[in-house]
Amino acid sequence: MNMRTEQNKTYQTSDLACAAALSLFFPLESVDKADPRRAYFIFDRTIKLDVVLDQYQKQTLRVEPRAYFDQVKALKTRLYEIN
């Protein structure tokens, strides 16, 4: 699930693959775990983020495979860390 929130100031997604791709280019601002069944990865929304997101959705975004794999692992670690 992808969402634009706060008058489009942030972008949030529960899609781990999308969040991993975006976080290769943009800092992850936070992870919202308020819903016990779903976490949301939150990014500051910019025009550049929208361009990368569009490339991801059209399957034209190119990333280094090892960096992507490492980013997925890093996001999973953030998901399961105890606050």
C-alpha cells in the first residue's frame, strides 16, 4: 500500500520492496509500527522521490543488486528491532 500524507509532505508505503528501492536514494525518515499487522516506511516527499517511485512502478528503475539486497536486510532489521 502506498500513500501520500500530510498535504503530500510525506510518502509512506508498507511495501518492503518499494521501500528498499527508495531508501537506496532517499533517507528513510521513520517506520510507523502503530498498526500491529502492518508497518509503514515513511519518506519525505520530493519531486525526485516521485520520479524514482514512478520508475520503480514502471519497472524501469535500475539498482545495483547487492546494494538492494543489503537494503532489504537493513529494513527488516529496523522492522523487528524493539523500541
